[in-house]
Amino acid sequence: MAQVPPETDSLKNNNLSNIKPDLRTGFETEANSAADKSIQRFTNIDDHYIYEYSKPKFFDMVRYIPHNIYDFGVFTIQKENLKWDALVLGSTAAILPFDQKILDGAGELGSRMGGWDKDSKYGTVAGIFTIVPKNISSAVYYTGNGGTTLILSAIFLSIGKLKNNDLRALNTSSELVEGLLSVGVATQTLKRITGRQSPSAAIADNNSGGDWNPFPSFTAFQSNTPNYDAMPSGHIATFMSTLTIISTNYPEIKWIKPVGYSLMGVLAFNMVSGKVHWTSDYPIGIFMGYVIGKQIANRRITKIAKDNVTAMVKKPYKIDYQINRINHTTLVGATVTF
């Protein structure tokens, strides 16, 4: 989809004598300190690059949020990215006139599928957390919820700890929370700018396609949120950010993208059928989630070209070949110098 700023190919910490392979975990670690493995390199992720990760700090997931929002803004005004802005805004404008018709059709199909056109319903756990889906459509809707991203973050944290402090998994865990928070700030800000009415509120007011009230007051937004919070879709943006972060860190796992994009399509249908979003709410959400997720993941990865690393490694020996002719006999010899 969108082009993001060039990924880091710097050759920091290229003292190869300090790198020792760990066959148990599949990655290499800096051997500067036996107790503090602060850098790990993964050699089997990509055919052309070694992926290097540093040990994440706890507050990284929070302190980069303003930076992520700023970078997204800069990305949208860079000349080379204007084509993506045009694509996103153009697709949004093209879908807008058909929003109501698409919503009606999705609602009819959702009804035939057995309640996909109804509000999502959840049961409580321990009388506190309302997180247990009561049907399939509710489970699908939950995949775009921040709770799913937090669960995935906890899974990657567990993997990282269980696999001898696998820094790729630990960074992915931290990035998922950072992505959730950054996308949340970005989408909530834009919702308060667009002020688009959600389908459920529009139907109640008999507003085909929903009403627009840009820059609603804080009080109005908080007291009657469905009247102002449709565009962009925070669920889609969160899902896209989560998927992008995981697939960027684990590019060798080829099924992540097709499965993820398919599930996102089901989520998108679910929210239109359930009258949560208009279809035109999605392009901007997808764009925001992808760019922010990609920027977050790329910042934690240092890519080292394998050709550069190979060139830096000196062979422990040198071979010189000689051809001599003695008494009409051609002799071939080799001298090995260590």
C-alpha cells in the first residue's frame, strides 16, 4: 500500500567478533556481557538482510506517541507520498454516494447470516470484564478492539520471555501497545474534526448517509458520541496497525498477511452490517493504521545487508595459486597462509 520512510540499513555494532550464534533460539547475540544480552541479530528472517533488535525499554511504548503522530503528518505532506493521499481521499469520495445503499445491502445479508446486523453482545468475566463474545459476529467485532491487541501483546511478551529473552518478540509486544495508543490518539483526533454521524444514529434521525458536523464541542462529542465518531474507523485502524507490526517483524511467516487481510475484510463487513460504520470510513482508517504501524516497527529494526556483512568477514586463511614448468612438465601448486 503506502510507501513509508526508508527502512534503516545502518551497520551499527558491526563488530562481528562479538557476535556468537545461539542455536537454541535461532538468533545471534552480542557477547559483550554474559548477563546483558542487549542486542540480538536474526539471520534467517530475510534472504538479503540481517534483522537487529535492541532491548526495548518499558516506556518506549508511550514516549514515542507524539513522535508517531508527527511522523504520520509529515508522511502525508511529502511529495513522494501525495499519490497515496490522493488514492485514499479519492476512494473515500468515490464510496460516499453509495454508503447508504451499501449499508442497506450489508444489513440484509447480515440478517440472513443470523444476526450479523445486530449489536454485538458480550458476557462478563468475574462480574467485571465484559469481554466474552456471545456469538460469531460479536467475536469478529472484537478483533478490531484494543483488547485483542493487548492480548496479542501479552502473547508475544510470553514468547519473548520463554525463548531466552527473544528481543524480536519482546519488541513486537511493546510495539503493539505503542501502535494501539498512537492509532487511538490519531483516530480520536480526526473523529473530532470530521464529526461524521454513525449509521445507527443516522437511521434514528432519518439522515441518509449520515450527517456531518465538523469540530463538535468536547461536551457534544462526549454526551452524544454516535453523532460524531464514524470517520475514520478506529477498529479498522487498530486492526491494520496490529497486523502491520506483526507482519513487519515476522516477514518469513507468509500466512500472516493473507489471513489478516481476510479477517479484516470480515470485520469491515461486520461493522457495516451492524450499522457501526459506513464503508467510506475505512480507507482513511486503513491508511493511518498501516503507516503508523510500519513506522513503529521499522524504528525498532536495524537491517544489515548480508553482502556488507560478508565483505567485512575476513577469511582465516589465504590461498595463492602458482603454475610452474619444470623439465617440460607443467606443475600447479597452492600456498596456504594462515
